Amino acid sequence: MLAYPLCEGKIYKNSRGFKLQSARLWASKLLVVPLPVDQTVSVERPGKNHSQWRRSIQADISVKPPDGLDVARLVGVATNQTTDLGMSFLAPLSTPPTKTPPRSISSSYLAPQLWTDIPISFPSATKMSLSVEIVTPNGHKYSQPTGLFINNEFVAASSSQTITSLDPATDKPIATVHAAGSSDVDRAVNAAKAALAHDSWKLLPATDRGMLMLKLADLMESNKELLATIDAWDNGKAYHVALEEDLPEAIGTIRYYGGWADKTFGQTISTTPQKFAYTLRQPIGVVAQIIPWNYPLSMASWKLGPALACGNTVVLKPAEQTPLSALVLGTLIKQAGFPPGVINIVNGYGRDAGAALSSHPLVDKVAFTGSTGTAREIMKMAAGTLKNITLETGGKSPLLVFPDADMDQAVKWSHFGIMSNQGQICTATSRIFVHREILPTFLAQFKAAVESVKIGDQWDSETFQGPQVTRAQYERILSYMEIAKSEGATILTGGAAHVPTNPEHKNGYFVQPTVITDATDSMRIVQEEIFGPVVVILPFDTEEEAIRRANSTTFGLGAAVFTTDLERAHRVASEIESGMVWINSSQDCDPRVPFGGVKQSGIGRELGEAGLEAYSQIKAVHVNMGNKL
């Protein structure tokens, strides 16, 4: 069973559904069937995501087979994200030829003669390749892997699904990669399970394991310009940010945990003179790691680092929105010398690959970073086999500015805390509480800071804010701006899409950085995570009030406090319900320091020594030294 793409045609939406025109169905290797279609089909909305529509279309298409080739039954799925039609087809060859058109398509649309003696012209209809040669906008030429990385090789997915990465600045495709189905996930998990038991990994000295990790970090360092380019192109963040911030963090995290590999020990425990006990720290086993799109390589390193240091094997699923850089990382993993199956990388959709990983009986742990809603579903699936889990989820982090704060620094850090990375940060300080007596000054300076930044494409060295990662995210952010207005809040600045001056970016996902005032704590814009460059600034009068209101959400990831009163700083840090607190800064992160949340912002910790504990388990061994019954 082979899969081939249909990429020609247009789709138009009306109140009844979609109208397909001038489509061509690509069937087997040697066959193309032109279909002048003028047909309206009904569609269904998939949940709340109005930007995606699906409709299954089935038809038995019969033609005269060339060279004895049997005829294909075509099954397609059409997906509309803007105006382009895209389909994929499965083509098992079985049905005998006939001159009768299929009943499911009226002869008023397809003349019977189309079904006989169709000329064969199909030179490029072959199986999707496992790599594609790419020239990036900033001049890099490289081979982009597109397959699934399993057992140190790139292989084709058995499913017909693919994922196309789009440049958020232009809405144009970059590359299309294979998307794993449940059988592909099973193949990757079994590869990881076999590697876990293989002597090449199981008996590898911990020091040598650490050396492999350090070698991988060195290879990432040597290729950092390319890796930063891919993440910037795929994600929309400024290239200089990816190069100067994201890549050093990713490389540093792998190096940090490479150094830990031979420094995790058990304990000896004194019990009685006749007994001796000790503990062993052992890997958990096969780990499924599902990473987000906002920091593709950084998040991969956060999860790979401690897992590998502790001797686990991994199946990593990148976010479907940013599928490219992790595959290039796969080539470096093989170059570094990791045994086959230790690290497997499978792109795929959450509903397919993510669900299959989270529920797979051979997966011992699931580590996930993403939305709180998805985390709940992962917990349900993992519960079936009582998997170990680490979840880092959403946030609505508060930032408190007291009257004695350094105003200039408070404004700069507050701006960075919400507007950096296009506001797409789980710890973004999206609620700023400012003491009432300094509120007018703070608002004026903060507004000026917001309006001074450059919004542009990824490749401009002066760009502070690039496009949002996807059209769906872009539309979500704009919808919250309308929600703010409908709830009675005031848009101090921003509040709409950003119109680029470059005509090449007319279809890009750019939004204006937005500051909202005159809001109340019960409003959706104060309670719900927006995940974009949108901030709500609220006044407070007392320290007790500020703490109470800061804690008045279901989230508890990060928090920031600005004050020159050291006693107050520590007091507030202790009372804030969050996994992390920054005093006179925001978004500080270091691989040596634990990272994670409380409440509905997650379970467990990443980074630091705590990150190692999340990927190892303790075995107690009791030794009888002569005690007899």
C-alpha cells in the first residue's frame, strides 16, 4: 500500500460546504486520472478549530491499466486551511478494470470516455523521498531529512500522512515530512526497547555515555548557524535570537547533563550489624518525549539531556508545527556515535503519534511540554499502564511592581517577560500588577517600550518580534483582543493584526503587541493563557492584595517581584503560588536550576539535579550479613 499526494486544484468555501474544481487524483506509480470536478461536498467543523476542515471522499475509479497494472481504489482526505486543496491517497491495487464511471460521481461531471485509454504521463509520482535539498532565505544549503528517525536511519512512514512546515512570515511551504501513525510509533518504541536491553547501551560505562553527549553538544555547536536558521524559519522567531539565545541554551543543557552521566550514585544505608543495605539509581526505561513548538531545540535538549544521562532510551515527538530541526538533530545523533535505537525521532500529529506514544504499553514514562488541556489527555492515556509522567504546561504568570522598585529596570524586564519570543512563552508574565501610586508612570514607559520595537521577519537583525508560529495561533491571539473589548477592557496600544510593509509578508502571521488596561480579575483575558504578545496591567494597593490576586488563577508556573526591599522580596516569593519566582528579573533560566510549576501548570521538575531524579528510579538492595533465622 503506497501513498501519493494530490496537490493540484482549488477549494472554495460557501455556506453549504466546499466546492472542488479541476482536481487531479494521483493513484499508483504509473497512473494519473484527470478529474474536471464541479461538485459541492458537505463538511464538518472539527471542534473549535475553525481554521481546519476535513471531509473524506471515496470513489472507485476504473481505467484501462497500463502494462498489466491493476486498478486502484482511491481514498482521499481533503483539508482546507486557507484556499488550497490538499489530499493524500492510499492505493491498494485490486479492482478489475471497467468502462463504467463510479456511482459516487455523477456522469454529468465525468464523461464515460475519460475512463478508457487515458494517456499515461506520471514521471514524478513516486514514493515521498526521505530528504530534500533546501536553500534557506539566509543562504544555507543543506539536506533536510523528511523521514522518521528510527534505529539511526531515516525511514518512510507507513501511513499516508504528511506534515508541511510553513514559513510564518510568508505562509509559504518550507518542506514536507513524513507523519507517523500508530504502527510507526510502535516501530520506534520497539527500537527503543531493544536498545535499552542491548549491551551497546546497557553496558556502556556511564563516563562513555557522558562522552557521547558531549560529542553531540560539540556537533550542535559546529552546526549552530544551520540549526538556528531552521528554527527561525520554521518557528518565526528572529534568527539572532535563535542563534544567540536558543542554541547556546540547547548546547549548554546537553553539556551540563553529559557531565552528570557518571555522577549519579546510590547510597549505602546502615541498618543493623547483621544487615547491610544500599540503593541503585537505574533508568526508568523507554521514555516518550513530546516537545512544543516555541523552543524546538531547547525543549528537545531539556528532555534528552537528563534522560540520556540516566541511561534511558527515547522516542522524541517534535511539535507538528515545527518538525524540521529535530530531524537534522537526528543526523548529529548518529554522527556522535549513539547506538541504534537509543534516540528515535518521529514527527506526527498529536491525535495520532502523540496518542499512540502516551498509551503504548512499552513506554515507561511520558514527558510533555505543552497546553494544560493536552496534558490532561496525556494523563488519562498514561494512566492505563501507570506510566511515570512529567508535565510542564500552561501559565498565566504574575509580575508585581512595588513603589520602591527601580522603575527603568521594572519596565524593561516586564516588557521582556511578556513580549519576547512573540509572547509565546509558557512562563510569560502576562499579568502585571503595579502599585497604584506609580501606575501612570509605569504605563507611560511600558507603552513607549512596546511601541518602540521592530516587528519584522526572522532575518532582519533589528527584528524584536517576528510572526506568530501558525495561522491558528495568530487567529487565537486576535480573538482574545476582541474578547478584551467585549468584556469592557481598554486597549492601551495594539489590539489588531500588524500590517507588514514588505509585500512578501502580506500573508504572514503578524500581530501588534498589545497592552490592555481597565480589566478585572474575573475577565477571560486575565484568567486564560493567550500565548501571544498580549499583557494585562492591573493596579493594586497593598502587598496582601497583590499576593492574593496573583494567586487567583488555576496556574502556577512563574512569577516576578520588583522591589528594592529585600525582606519584602523574600516574603512575597514565599507566598506566591508558583514553581519559580524571579526577583528583579524575568524569564531567567539555567540548566542547573529546577524548572516547573504547581497547580495546573504541571507535575514534576525539569533541569538541575531534580531533572535527573525525574528520569531515574531507585532500587533498594538488602544484604544479609549473617543474620540467621
